[in-house]
Amino acid sequence: MSSTKKSGYEGFSAEERAAMKDHAKEQKAAAGRSSRADKAALAEQDVLAKIAEMQDSDRVMAERVHAVVTASVPGIAPKLWYGMPAYTLDGKMICFFQSAAKFKARYATLGFSDNANLDEGNMWAAGFALTEVTPEVEERIAALMKQAVS
């Protein structure tokens, strides 16, 4: 039997390797920071710098998501996670924003970790495609964030 399809493991994509390298840099930078206050302030600066590097539509959405997430949940802490803006509460990852360009996707994503209390029956959404952040989307994100940390 002959086949023209390749089989077997082909390794990580260039984008996946870049994300892992970003994560290693983030871990090294966090370890080098002295106080908890320094870590928090610098982590937010890192997130804002990463958002500023994004392409136009991704950047606009990430800025809005950042504003809504940080306003919705007192004490939420921005940090980079695999090169993406992410948000933690009490050291636990709650959600992240993945730009469309990060993995050459057709839409950006707002994803939630298993630490987010979004449970609803036997199946619930843990990721949401974003093509635009409208006032209605901002309201939905705020509601999801409040539920996620409840």
C-alpha cells in the first residue's frame, strides 16, 4: 500500500516554539524580580508592551480586553503567559488573550483556564473567538470574568 501522506510526529510549529521561548523568558524575568510589588508592576508593563507590539485589530481588541478584565475583577494581576496577555488571581491563571497573529488564526481568542468557575452542566465554553470588541462584547467579558472568579 502506498501513500502520499506523511505520517508520524512532525514537531512543534515555529509559532509553538516561539511561544515556548517566550514562556522561558517570562519565567526567567519573573525570577529576577525582587519584591512582589516590583513583580506585579513589571508584569503589567510587560503585558502592555506586548499589547503595543500587536497588529492593529489585535492590539485594539487586546487593549479593550485588558481594560475590561482589570476593571471587572479587583485584584486581578496581568502577566505574560507564553507571550500572551494573561490574568491571574491569587497566583492562579484565570484567562488569557491570544491574538489572531500569534498562531496565524483567523480570529483572536479570549480563553479561560480550568481555574475559571465557568462550569455549567456537563459542558461549557472555555474559549471565545473575538473579531471585534463592541460594547456588548465588553459586557459579556465583564460578566464572564465575574463568574470566573466567583
